[in-house]
Amino acid sequence: MLRIGVDIGGTFTDFAIWKDEGDGYRQIDGEKIPTSRPRFAESVIEGITRITRRHELGPTDPLLVVHGTTVGTNAVIELSEKPVALVTTRGYRDILSIARLRLDKPVDLFNRRATPLVSRSLVFEVDERLRADGSVETPIEESSVVTALTKARVAGVRAVGVCLLHGYRNPVHEARILKIAREQFQDLDVMASHEIWPQQSEYERSMLTLLNMYVKRVMADYIGEINGFLREKMPNARLLVTKSNGGVMSAEEACRLPVHTLLSGPAAGVTAARTLAEWTQNPNVMTMDMGGTSTDVALVRVGRPTLTAQAEVGDFPLLLPVTAIEAMGAGGGSIAWLDGKVPKVGPRSAGSKPGPACYDTGGTEPTLTDAYLLCNYLSPRGLLGGKLPLSRDRAEQAMLTIASGSDAVAAAESIVAIATSNMLAKVLPFLARAGEGPADLTLMIFGGAGGIHGPLLAEELGIRRIVVPRLSSVFCAFGGLAADLVHDGVRSVTGAHSSEDTLLRIFDELTQSGREWVQRQTAGAKLEGIDELYLAEMRYSAQSFTIPVNLTEAVSKGTGLNGFYEAFHEEHKALFGFSNPGTPVALNELMVRTSGRQAKPNARSSTQQQTDKVAPASCRDLRLQGRWWSACAVFDRTKLAAGWSDIGPAVIEHELSTVLVPPHFRAAISALGDIVMTKES
């Protein structure tokens, strides 16, 4: 069966193609086409059409498409969708404007609180009240529900989120509002917080509910367009959508709960990195995904979940367990500009239209891609094997607009250095918070620009080992093919009676719910098994913050509460360097991650070894470390087999990617076909 992984970027839409179950990682192919803004579905459909024709798929042949998308994310960042309304408990109308009181930059005198996603005029109150333990203090007044929904309808909104005080503990009142809405307000799309993510924290839970309703229509239209195309042209095709937690779900589930897709693209890259790290036995990896618009970094620790519940989309919190990623506004299309006389790079991007100046498609502002071309990192023949020609003259003209003199190359090298410094300013605190030192990590780089800028960043960080996957330019798309069906279920136990029996019963209920979810997503497709990961948000009783703790071993061994506490003390010590085993421990939330294991490519190594010395395909000068390095080797990636190695500075070119080998780094081809660079001095 043909499987296609899809990932939409700001500049290109990437495709990873897995033709046959007998094939492995080494046989997966890739393709890139320019992203079709603003109708993103067009490039996806065009790519699927090209690939199925090339592989001669008939209308009735089976096909699996796994798609990661930024459509919902863009809608939130750009605030481009129609307004939605919030229904909440009386007395909590100002919950969105109050938020968490604190400012994100308290020392900035010009800082302002973010504008709420929903204006106060679209927040409607109902008469009801639950206590913190979930018991009813004030029964719901149904007439107030009718009044609130009527006001929402009159205001012109068609999507309503419901988030009541303590609705996470007991959904009885939220469920009653849903029943009234479905009986009397069929023209309104209404969903409640307990359907989306029933966790404590009223503001964050309200925002999550509203974000889901805000992007629901645009995601349903977008996914519906692709799904409609597949159903018409290939009725045996199945569409899955990647999730922010690194897993996948059915297209139908993505239309109902699109908030789970808001960080799905970068998360798929981390899923791919985790898979490759396990295959190559690299236990501690920092990933760097650099595309045309942004760069994302993450940590992969084999055997440990890389999760956070403190992510943001635009100005809004995302109270969900998502893959922990640090995002930066630096990509190949990032525009260089002058702040007075000070050159800066990003966060504004040229995107795919008009694109970098060297694309000669209308762009006139200098970008990192123009700088790469002027420093000779990119082939003068162009990208995509020459299908996308590059104009050095256009790049020079653009670069001279920010150059202090007439030296466009010096300006180009300076903005590459500035972009690297911007990355360092983000990466070093990110690693410090995680308790990791650069020297202990392997850097895994991917994305269209990752192969060029990743080695430069590694040099500055002091990372001595770099892995460039053979699918680096379409690695996030490959992540969809490497992902499982993943469901996260949560139950808040803050302040509740947390006996051992109660906690184990909750874990059992979440396990059953997760398994039922996985079965609903399969549509009859065969799974290789179902696994559970048991987690808890825990803290010392006097602490104001929690940390996620993996309790899977404690649950499987049946060590009970003592085992839970021991796991917490160990995790606390690993993060902060100390623990207090005699101090009381509290549990805030229990979570079960259920994974339905799907078929994946195998990791069969190559038996072919490079024996003869490979001559460079060409040579060119490279601008590095403030000077020109003459006649550096440029290798054709397709001519290099496992066992090949050479010392930098050099360039390794492929139709879909370019890899820069800095001075003093030795590049080699691994048994899986990846490029591995090791610093020799």
C-alpha cells in the first residue's frame, strides 16, 4: 500500500513517500512543491496527484495520507476567522481579560496585555455553580441558558464554547447546556470544555475551548476539501492528521477537535527524530527544524516523553500535553533589515510569494537564502535539481540595500552570523531549563534550510556530533509515517481523596477510554498493538508548580503510592538537583497516553559499502569564518554510499537538500544512509 506523509511549510509543501511495507527507511522518497497560499489545500492535492500518477495507482487502490497542517495555527496568529462566543458561570464574565493577571514582560514599561480572543460583549453568563469537589451548589437555571444562547445568536456568532467553573470535575451542567443547544439552537455549533480537555485552570480551559471553536470551521473546510478529493478520486484512500502530541488521528476527529492540530507540524518532526534516535542509539538529541519561515528546536531523550502543558499559539495558552518545542522566527526566507544602522534578521519572512530575491519571483528584500547563495553554500544551478533557478544578481542587489559599503558578500556573511546569534539566544536558555549541556547532545538537523545553518549553529554551541537524516528536507512529512494513533486522557484529582484504589481506578477508566478512542480511529485498519504511558502532574505539597512524572513502571509493577512518590523524587532531582523524600507529595492530574501502534518503515541497514574514493562533482569557494576557502569539494549525495567519508569544508548536494560541512568536521554516510558529522579538533 502506498503511504504519503504531507507537511505544509510557509514556503514549501513536503511529501514523504513510502511505497511498500517491505521497504524501509532507506527506500522512502521525498518531494517538495511550493506552498499554494492562501489556498493551502491546492498544493497538497497537486502533490498527491503527482505521486499517485507516478506510482501508477488506480482509483480503487488503497492509499494512506498522513497530513500535518498549519492552517489552524495561521488562523489563530492572524486572527482571520469570524468571532466566537463564550458561555460561562455567572460572575466570571471577565475571565478572558483578567487571564492570569501577570504580564509576560513585567519589566517592559511599554508591554501590554494581549487582546482577548473573544470580546467581553460575546461572553454570556448562566446561573449555576459547582463546588470544587464537583458537587452542585446552585442548580443550573435553564432559562438563563436559553437567554445566553439567544444573545449569542443575535450577536451573529455561529460557534459557542462553554466553560463553567469546576466543569472539569463534574460535567453535569455543561452537558445540560449542550442538550439545550442541540434541541433548541441547531444553527449554533456548541462544544463544552469537558469534551475537549477536562483539566483544572478556568482561564486556560476557557481559551482551549474557544480556540477549538475558533478554528473549527476553517479546519473542517480545509480537511474536507482534501478528504473530498480523496473520496472522489480514490475511494479506498484514508486520511489521517498529525497531532500536537506527536501522534495522529482520523480526519473526522481532526474536524471535531482541531485544537489538537495547532502544533502538529513541528511535533511530527520530533516524532521522526525520536524514531531515528532509537534506531541509531543516540539517547540525547537536540532537534533543529529550519524551514523557510521559522526554526524549531526540541530535545529528544529516548525512553522519556518530551511533553509540555505550557505551549502557546500566538498570544494564547494551549493547555494540552504537546511536544515541547522552542520556536524562533528565523528561516531561510527570513528578511534582513536595518534598525537604524544595526542589521537584524527576521522574524518577518518572504515566504514562498514573493520569496527571496534570488528566486526572481518578485521579492526585493534580502533574506537568509540570498545570503546562503552569495556565500556559495547553495548551488548556482538552483534548488530542486535546477527546477528552481537562483539569480545571484538579484541576491546581490537586495543585499546591497543593507550593506554598509559595496560588499554584498560581507553583508551576507554578517546576516548569517546574526541569525546564528539569534538562535543561540533562544537555544542556550532552552537547554539550561532542561538541565542539558550542548557537549552531551547530538544535533539532528532537518527542514529545507537545516542542512546549511544547523552545522553553523553546532559550531557555536560546541556540539561535536551532527546527524543529517537522509530525508532531512521532508523529515516532518516522514514523521507522519512514523507516528502512531495517540490519545491523551486526563483527570484532575487536585484536592480530591487520593487513595491508592481511587488513583488506580481513574487510571483504569482513562485506559479504557483511550483504547476505545484508538479503535474508533482505525476504520478497520490493522494495528500492531496498543500501549499505555501513565503520567501525573505532581508537586511537593507546598510548591506552587507541578512537574510531569512518568508512572508507567510504578503502575506496571504495582508499587502503588510509594512507587508514585519515588518516581516523583527521582524526576525532581533530575530536573533541579535535589529532592526531599520526607516531604508530603501532592498529585494534581493523572494522564494516560494510549498509542495504537501502526506499521512503520523498518530500519534495515545497507550492506553496500563505499570502497572507492568518490571524486567531487565540482568545486567552489565557500565563505566561512570571515574568509574564502578555495576550491572546496561539492559532492553529489546520490553518489555516496555507506562508509564514505571526507573532511570539511565541503558541500553535499541533493535535489531536495544542501548540507554544509564546516571546517574540521568529518562527514560520513551511515549504514542507514544518514550524514553523520563529527568534529575532529
